[in-house]
Amino acid sequence: MMRLAIFGDLHFFDNQFAQGNEALLKAKERFYERYLQKVFEIEADLYISLGDLTHMGTEEEFNNVYQYIRSSGIPFRQILGNHDAYELPKTKLQSLMDHPLNDVFETDEALFVFVDSTREMDPKDYSGHLKADQLEWLEAQLLVSPSKPIFVFAHHPLHNTTTGSLDEKMHIDPTIDMRAILRKRQGNCFYLNGHNHVHSIVREEQWNFIQTAAGLCHPSVRIVEIDKSEVRTRIVAIDDEEILRAAQFLFDQLPLYHRPPNANGLDTDRDHIMLF
């Protein structure tokens, strides 16, 4: 059995972003390290950020949050979110991270594919986009080890799948026929994304679309357990009062932050068993 600990959009910001706003800085100090500590205390084989690890995508934000992650000594993967890609070219972002922007690896349990669905330095258009070479690469990965479950991680959902994915710029550009590509993979298929800040699970044909809420909207961790005959997912809510108070303040006050209602979703958006 393999266990993943997954968290949604973190939006870690640098002190300079909140310069002059002491209340925002204090909330930052109370939330981010404590939240990540709670995440990393959960026993898992791999910890995954679904993008928007940073708020403005500055070098300082990346260096500071990665300093804490690396010092924790946990196995960690990140996919880029749109906020991560606002400030710096992707060649620079790649140098700040520990893995390629598009990557794949395989275990005895499953095939894992990490896809960069972000635009480059385009804050006005925060929708998802994949270039032609990425689509070719993704299509090739879908043909690998066809008997194993596949897990695709990308920041943006497909259009008209999970909660919020019909809203403007809250999905991958629908002129890109992602469904035609994903249909090339049969069997047990899972697509995990963030971006919309709401827990949501939707099944469409052979694909299970699993969306995880942002940490400020619902301080929690999504656990995914991969077993021989099923995949189980559940949400572990953070119950630390100081973390919750700081998260609520940041949710209310952080500029340039998406605040959807009902980030918790339904019970079936949080806890779900998918049989093979």
C-alpha cells in the first residue's frame, strides 16, 4: 500500500508583499510553518503540493518555503500553479525546484505523471494551458504500464468536471481537447488538481477527477491510499485553534486571493473509495 499526503493551494507570501501590514504578517507567522508541520506529521510515502505553493511567484517566496520543506526531510513534489508562474520565467522556476516541471515516475503500485498546466508570466490569464510538446509528452506517458492505475497531477481542472471548473479561467483552456488525450488511457485513472480552492470529486468515464481545497479555505490534508484493489481518499482536517484563526484572518484579508463559498464540499467530495 502507498500513501500520499496532498495539499491544495498554499499561497505562501514573502514579508515584502505584506510590508506595513503588521496584522497580515503576524497571521502569516502563525499559519504557514504550523500548517506545513501538521501536514508533514502525517505518515506518508510522498507529500505533494497541487500548485500555488507561493502567492506571487517571487524568488524569495520559493526560497523561503522550500527552505522549510527541505529542512523537514520529507519526500516532496510540487506542480506549478498560476500564482507560482506570475513573476519569473520557467527556466528560473525550474532552478528553484527539486524536480522537472513535467515529470513521471513509476512504483509497484501505480504510474505518476506531473504536468505543468500554467502559462508563463501572465497574471491576467490564470486559466490553464498546455503547449503542443507537452500534450505529445502526456499522450506518450498515458501508454506506459497500461495495467497499472495512473495518477495525473496538474494545477488546473478540466473544463466542466470539478466544482468551479465552469467559471471563467478556472479550468484548462477548453479549446485544448484534453478529454481526447485522457481517453487513450483505460483502466483505473485519477486526475488530481487544485486551483479552484474547493474539495470536489467527479467521475467521468474511466477518469476520477479529484480536486483539493486551498489551505486557507479549509485547513486540511487530502490522504490518498493506493491498495491492490482500491484507491481510498479522505480529508484530514487541521483542528489546531491557532492555525484555524490565522487561516480565517488570511482568508479574509490576503489580497489577490480566490474566496469561494463552501470549500468543504459534500461528504463525497472529501472521503471516497474507488474500487478497481
